[in-house]
Amino acid sequence: MRESNYWLKVIKGINDQEKLLTQLDILVNESEELKKILDSICVKKKRK
């Protein structure tokens, strides 16, 4: 997850097309949400 989030941010940083920036924003947000969900699952698993 972290790698895909990193690369999406890199691509967003070097891209200048407005249409792609909007799509990249959506993908970055989804990637961050998935990272939070998986992190939450890992934390709960470690507590048990």
C-alpha cells in the first residue's frame, strides 16, 4: 500500500494535465483510506 501511495503522489507531482490530476486525487485518497483500514486491522490483530 505504501509503495502505491508513494508512486501515485510522485506521478501527481510531475503531471500537469488537469483531467489526470483529478483522477490521481481520487486514487491517492482511495490508497490512503485502504492504508488506514489495513493498519487498523493490523493493530487490532496485534492486540489479541
